Amino acid sequence: MKLVVNGAEVEVDDRHAKTPLLWVLRDVLGLRGTKFGCGAGYCAACTVLIDGHNVKACQTPADRAVDKQVVTVEGVTGPVIDAIRDAWHTNNVVQCGYCQPGQTLAATALLESESSPSEAEIRAWMNGNLCRCGTYPRIERAIKEAASTLASGDGPEPLTAHAEPDWRPLTDEEKADPVHRYIRFEANGTIVVAASQLEMGQGIHTGLATIVAEELDADFESIRVVHGANGKFADGDLYGNPFFGGFQITGDSTSTSVNWQRYRLIAAEARARLIAAAAEEWQVSASEITIESSVLSHPSGLGGRFTEFAERARRLPVPDGVEPKDATEYRLFGRDDLLRVDTPAKILGKTEYTIDVNLPGLLTAVVLHPPKFGASVASVDDSAALAEPGVKAVVPIQDGVAVVAETFADAQRGIRALSVVWEDEKAERRSSEELFDEHRRLVESNERALVAAEIGDVDAAISGAKHAIDATYELPYLAHAPMEPNNAVCRMRDDGVLEVWVSTESPVYTQIAASGAAGIEQDKVRVYVTYAGGSFGLRSSAAHDPTWEVVEIAKALDWKYPIKVQSSREEEFKTGHFRPMAVHRVRAAADDQGHVTAVHQQLAAAHVSPNMPFVGDVMVKDGIDIFTTSGAVNHPYKFPSLKLEATNVETGIRTMIWRSVGNSHTEFARESAIDELALAAGRDPVDLRSELLVDDPRTRRALEVAAEYSSWGTPLQEGWARGVASSGYLGNTAQITEVSLDENSRIHVERIVFAVDIGRVLNPNLVRSQIEGGLIFALSAALWGEVVLGQGGEIITQNFDRYPLMRMRSLPQIDIHLIESTEDPAGVGELAVPTTAPALANAIAALTGTRVRRLPVAKTVRI
């Protein structure tokens, strides 16, 4: 079979004639810029151009492309793609970047067919391309800008990307050096920064680049950022996260807050050494030397670039008394024009995600997991699977059965040919509804509840109150569903070192999983952290994950081959690691003046922290998981009487932290209840919250800003209404959401006004991007998100057909207002999530009188 791909004729074995074109491109031809997202045509991450039309490669058999021109992200050229890529880059469209090659190719086909598309045409055309990071507002803006550029005739130069720098293993000398374990000066003038945090779309690599460039007075364009790992030593971890006890992990939006001081000081020390080196060489006073854009200068006319002094500086001690800059000297922090450092490679399809790792002799494995959580293999007939072309082995493992093959498509065919009998005696056999019943029972009975917080006597305050509400709120299991399905790669070296490639939020967890599965010491595991195609908490596991599975498989095959485990979308859903189901009962009261007198919140949900080594030691206190009660126990309000009770629900469902941890459910219950109480007491919901925020002026200010810019209190057009919610999670936020009701009684989200104080804003453009994405992520969950277990515990939800995500057509107007502050910066990747569902539910109640107490919203009203 002959195909024409990117202008070149290639021969492909006829056995791949019915193989999806996606896997022929990736696994046969080695063109890995085209991505796998769902395998069922729901997400379009696999978009390619066939005769100029955007086509889903996962749904196109390879033989259907014979005699046609196939163009991938690697081969597309011309003024249209150049304009699109330039607009994508300059508008900071990209977050995790995994879907962006497909997005840009779809946009290319659009502008090739319609040179000046309207907003409605852009949204209709791009509606098939999912972005889990929620970059839709920027995609829309970039397409409009590209169309304008093409119309002007002023085409940009083709976008180029820097090669990924190599970060070799640290020597003992470098580990002891306060600078070189984090920053290296290369001979070509680039400055390589080792990031302690996983780049999964949140922009931390650009944040760290900004911090280092600011403190070094370096040329921002010279900064390159790589993933640091394997930094453990006798007394700790070079890349450890102090918030979680000192081991390396990315989570709870701590990347900026915990590294703000660390990387400023490291860069300041590097700067001081460079100045000392120059002063030594020039025989002048260090105080007379200045730096600008990576150039050291002296009033005498002497000057030189960093590269000229880097080696001398490396041999010098750090001068005493080095401190980071004073705020009055900042030149980069707060600038809106800085572009993400990782964008070009992601746009061009050159970024290496775990799915793209390729090693000599690599085989791909797909694991078939049981249809119920906790079930195990009773028997397997693999004869038909082994007869499939390309299949090399079938390996039973702890959590299922793996088919190992030459390509992913071969492994998938082998999976479909397996005959497996499952033993479900120890499985979780309750349906979603039965699990909800158990959560409700535990809340109502209070039989295992622990008191997480208590102020005053809530029972007395509620019993004697003029106004009171008593409501139960229910939230389902939620999946992370990043665009890149979960995966890992491993290879055993001849020296007994096990190498693992994975986009992990904690390289230490990877070492725990890999060493456990291999039966070796953790220090024999070397981790190579790849870029993540999204995570949202999923890649925080230390067991029952692709790392454990890939090592199990490689070991079973006597380490003969490097192995990649690539989950299908269905198999990722079947491994769980969900945001827990939760049920909250909130009783609240107000006096005859409408002042809140008491809040009693009871919740039932599974713990998540104990599933994370070391984190559970920090986050579980007296039997209460802070990650489960977060948002309820540490709220921004002043309640005269408060009682919070939490019950840990034990099920067979694997749970994990999910974007905004417990706040995603605790704040839905609290903010909905405050709104219900405001209505019962005849109070304005904004005024009531403002009164309760008496001890939190920053959150109160955010509420005031949101109210001002949304024109709260003024009438909207008929058929529209507003809802509000506020939060103290990570930063200080308030959200006002406007909804409408159409002629078919369907709810539409029209506009979101979001105000936030996160302290000093380092990269305003990226902060707005994260908030936009967080709001869209949270809207997907609030409107449609639900993982459903059917009769007997069977996992029903397995792909985007049953787990819908927001698409371009549903995009509301988003207005973000950043409040100026000189406080230390806080994280922003998760803070937009907690207020989204309650603000939406409160708006729906204001518009229709229907109170949404169970999510997703679509179970109560039409969307």
C-alpha cells in the first residue's frame, strides 16, 4: 500500500490497510506530532489534512487515504499555517499543548475555505476539536487575528522551536553547589533552568523562566527550562516541595508559591557569582558592575556576556549576604507581553510527551482492566490474541491482562481478541445510585462522623433562628480525563538501573511504583519526566498506574524489550483515580435582621490523601483528611457558630486528588446554602457574603470588584439572571455568572465575571489563561460531568460520549479582573474551579426558581 504523506510517497505493509491512519502515521512512519486522545472520533486530537480537509485520523482506515494527499503537523507549510502559528504563539494560546497540532490544522482548513469567518463560523468549525485545558477563547481570538494578518498581506516568518536542551545527571559536585543544581550557563548563551515542577499546562516553566531572568537580569529569550528529577540525597531532595514535607511533587497549585523564594534566591546567587567573576577578571569593584539582558558592564567600558564568565563564576563561592532584588527593581514581573517558553515546540508538534517516547526495540502494551473495580482475572484464553499480526505476548498482571505488540493498533486488536473471565467476588458491586444511598445514610446517621471544626453551639442557634434552611447537596465521581491518556515507558539498563519515562507529578512516586513492581531499590530507578498532556491530579499516583504496569510487563518478559504502556481512553476510565463522590448536608440559620448565626455542614466522602505516600502523613490529622474537608474547614467567612463534621466513606473505587481537591465539592455545598439562606432571609446574596467577609478584606474586595464589573443589582434583559459565589481558596476570588433561558427551556451560560487577588502577578497573560481554562474545565464538570457505575458496579462511563466536555459552541463570555497586590504570589491553576458550580447553580435558581442540589446540572435542568 502506497501513501503520499507530507508530499513524499511511502510504502506501508498491506496488513495496516484497515489500521487507523493515526497509528500508521505514529507507529509505522514515526510521525508523532499527530496525537491520540480518544480513538473514537470525539476529540479530534488526531486531526490531519487529507486533500486539504481536516479529518480525524483515528476514524480513517489507512487504505482510505490511498491516492490522496495526507498532511500532518510536521509537513504543513504555507502562508495560512504560518499566520495561524504566529497568532497561536503571540496570543499565548497553548497550555498543555497536546491538542494544539490538531487545533491548528483544523484552523488551517477553516481559513483555506473561508478567509474571513464570523465568530459563529469559527465556533461551528472548531466545535469538534476538544481542548481539556479550555483554550477556546484564545483559539477563537488567534483565528480572527490570523485571518486579519492574511488579509493584510503581511505574512509572518514560519515559526521555529529551539531544540530541547539536555539536562545530564547531576554530579556530586553539582548537587553540592547551590546554583548549578538548578541553573546552567551553556556555551551558546542559553541559560538552562531545572524545574522542580511538572509542566502540565499550568505554565510553571514560563513562571520559573521569568523569575530566573528577572533576578539574573538575563535576556528572557535565552532561558530554557527542563524537568529536574532524581535529586534525592542523604538529607533530602534538591527539588523537594516543602509544602508537602520536602519530597518532589507538583500539586495543590503550590508551584509558584513554594518556588517564588527558592528560584529568586538561586538566580540572585548566580548573578552575584557572575559579577564576582567579572570583578575578579577586570580587577574592579563588584559594586560598580551592572547587568542588562545577559551583558555585564562597567563604567570604564569593559563588558561581556554571561558565557564569558560562567566557568570562572562556577569555581567561586557565593558571596555572603546575597538577597533577591527589591520590588522597585523589577522589570519583567507584571509584564503582559511575555510569551510562554514551551509554546513553539508544542504548536509545531515537536514536544515529547510520554506517548511520543521511542526507543530502539520498543514494544507497546495495552492493558485490559476488569469491568468492575476490584475484580481480578479468573482465566484468560489468549490464543486468538497471539494469532493477531504484530502481537508479541500476552501478560497477566496485577490489575488486568496486557497485550504486547509492535504498534498500539496491533495491541488493540489483540485486546479485542482476548477472552477473559473475571472474578468479581471482591469487586465493588454497588451502582452509583447505591453508593449515593450509602453516602446519604452516613450523613443522616452521623454514626462515624468526626468533628473537623466547631465554634459555638450550632444546634441552639439553629433551633431558635428566625430563618433556617436544611439542604442536601450531592456530587458524583469525576474523572480527570486529560487529553493525553495515561501512559509510561521503561527500560532496564545493563547496569541494573531501571529507566522510566513518564509525565509524573512526583518522580518520587514513580520511583516507588517502579521499584515496587520490579523488586529493586528506589535508588536504582532513574526517572525522565516528560511534558504532560494535562493531568489535573491524575498523574499523582504511586501504584495501580501505567508505571507499575509497564514495569510488571517488562519484568515478566525478562527485561528483553523497552516497553510502553499506553492506555486507551476506555482503559483509563476503568482504572479509576476519580474525584470522590460526596454528599453534604448543610443547615444554616439567620436572625430576624437576616444576619447569619450558624452553619452546620456534614459531609461524607472518601479520603484521597492516604492514596498519596507522604502526603497522607501531612494532610490527615486525627482521622480527618484535609484534602477532603478543604474549603469547608478553611473558609473565608466569619460564622458566629460553625460545626463541620466529616465521614470517611470506604468503597472499592480508587480515588485521587482532582483539580481544586476537596474545594470542588465543599464549596458547592456551602455557597449554594448561603444563597438559599439569603433568599429565605430576604437578603441580597452579595451583601450577605460581604457581611460575612468582615475578617477577610481581600476576598471581600474581590467580591466588590466582581459585583462592580457585572453591574450586580441592575436589571438584566428578560430571561437572564445572575448568580454569585466567593472563595478564599489559594487566592481570594469571587465569581458572578449570568445565564439565560431559551425558547426551548434550555439554560445557556452567557457570561462569567471573575475577580481575583493572588498577590503579585508575575505573568498576567498566563494567569488569565489559567483562569479561563479553569472556568471552562469547571463548567464541563458542573454541567455534564459524571462517572456512572451501572448495575453490579459495572463501569459505564468510558469515553467522551458519556463524559461530555465543554466545546467551542458553548463558550461564554469571560471577563477576568486581576486585583493589584504586593503580597507574595499564590498559585492560580485551580482557584477558578470551586466557585464555578455554585455560581452557576445560584444563577439558575434566580432565573427559574429551580434549585440544583445534585450535580451535574444537566440532571436537573435542560442544558
